[in-house]
Amino acid sequence: MRLNRPMQSMISPLLPIRRRRAFTLIELLVVIAIIAILIGLLLPAVQQAREAARRAQCKNNLVQLGLALQNYHAAHRVLPPGCVNETGPIVDNGQGYHIGWLAQVLPYLDERNMYQQFDFKLSAYQQQIPSVSLPVLKCSSRATSGGCDYAGCHHDVEAPIDVDNNGVLFLNSSVRLRDITDGRAHTIFVGEADVASTAAWWAGTSASLRNAGAPIGGFDNGAAYANQIRQLSETERPANEVPAVPAAQQVVGGFGGPHSGGALFVFGDGSVALISGQVDVAVFRHLANRHDGQVVGEF
């Protein structure tokens, strides 16, 4: 039976009224707190994944540099000189020929166009090279742009770049793989470095060469480390450490990278490893010396 309009108006107030339910202030705060906790738990994992990707890219760069040195050796029967100059030791004062090893291995890094930009009749400071940042020379974990984040190993202690250094890339060097009597797997070729030199990456100065005379990541400036050593007593100084402070323009400095725990290095056999910043000083120096005859264990 159809109800008339007045009857419908009498029944409608008796029906239940549906109301929209909203969040209370407490519920809203609880939801926000839960979301904040989840984000706080997720961000470290995201950062670790990104750093792992950046470290993998950095390892790949070092592999490419190691292969370039191997290919240079295959073509010329020697490794490239770390620095070319008529006299030594190298003084980083913007004077001299000072063409470094990185300029010489460019063809083996698939950078022949960049290599052809060099005029090897001119010094490192007279080159008119485009300000192009080569990806293979950059660690993506660093915020800086330009220059080079890697350096060849010229010596096992803090000393000027000269013809009598114990590394594999030094002044007018012509090291053959068979000259590395300690074994290529136990000899550092190239490592990460916080380059502070004002010279371009193709100069054979502290812009592209470093030594094991300072702790990894401890002192980029060799003079600062030498000053610290000089203040220690004879018994506190590391073995064979020379306390004298070299001239400021002859200071080369040590290795160091942005990755937590230490710095990445490529060895003569092409392997890449992270050497801890807490590595024993003597072990680190044995790795930087190509022919000291010392047996190196785990590092």
C-alpha cells in the first residue's frame, strides 16, 4: 500500500541518521607517528643501497684505470712514467714539463679524442684542454666536480716525487711488470685520493700521484703528518719514519676516499679492494712498495 505524503513525513524522523566518521586528533597523530617511524627505518636502507651503487661505480672506475695501465704496458712493454720532467725532485710550483701518467693512458681509457687535444711539446701548465670532467676519473660519492679522484702510487713514505721512489708511477719511471718482484697482487697501482692540488689532473704532481706516508684518510697533506710525527718521541715514531718536514711545494700527501671504512685501491693484477683506514702502517707501506721483499698477510 502506498503511503501518502503526510504519513511519510511522520515516519522519516524515526529512521536512523547516517553520519560520516572522521579521524580524531589522537588518531591523526598516531598515523603521522607511524609514518614517520617507517620513513626513519626506510631512509637508512635507501642510503645504504645508493652508497653501495656508488661504491660499485667507483670500483668499476678503478678497474678501468688498472686495465688502461695493463694495456699501456702491453703496447710499450713498460708502465707509463708517473711524471715526465728533466730534473727532480718535482716541485709543485707551476713550472716544469710535469706531464703525468693519466694523460698518457687516455687512449686506453677510450678517450682518444681527449688525448688528441694534448700538445706534448708543451708543459702540463700550457695545455689548452677543454674543461670536461671524465666520468672514469670521478667518484660519484664525492660532491665536487672536475679534476680527478684517483692517484697513482709513487712511493711508500712521504717524500718528493723523484727517480728513486719505490712505487710503480714516479718521476721518469719505466717500470716493467717483471720489476714488481713483490707480486702484482700485493702492489698498489692506483687508489682514491682527496686531491687538493691546484694543478690539473694531467700534471704529474700531487694532482695525480700519492704515497703511503700518511694514514688512509688521515692526512691529505703530507706535511701535516710529518709535523705530527716530529712531535712524537723516538720510541713512539713508526718504524723507518723520517721526522723531517719536506718543503711545502714538494709535499705529495696520502690516499683517502669518501667511502666509510677506508679507501678503494686497484692492484697490479687488476683486483680492487677496500683497504681499511685502520690498516697497520707497515702493511700499508709494504703494499705501496713494489720490491721490498716483505710478505704481506691479510689486510
